[in-house]
Amino acid sequence: MTTVIRRDADRFLKELRAHYGDVWKMPASKYLSKPDFVVVDPKSGKKTKVSFVSLDDGEVVGVVYDELG
């Protein structure tokens, strides 16, 4: 189930970069077909899909994102 977060998407991604070494903008990523988060900027209405990429054992190895419409 996708979680909606109402925050500045740029700040949210900056904070993710502080905790995860690999954060990529990948519009055609299969991981974004069912994103973990949709970040909605309350001021501009800009929406960003965000998904964690994990290995089979559950270890998170990176984050992918792309802007919606």
C-alpha cells in the first residue's frame, strides 16, 4: 500500500540522501509501478513517487524516485 506524505519533495529527497548512499531519479524503473511513498508538496501540489530498492534478504540498497505528471 502506498503511503502519502505531505512535505516538500526536494527536502524529503535531500533527507533520504543523508541516510542512503544511492538515490536515483529513474522514470522507467519497475520499482515505481507500486511506489512505497507518494510525496505531495502542499504548496505547489507537485507529486513525487518514491520506492526503496531492496535485496532478497530485505536489505535496502537504494532509493528510486520520479515526479508524477
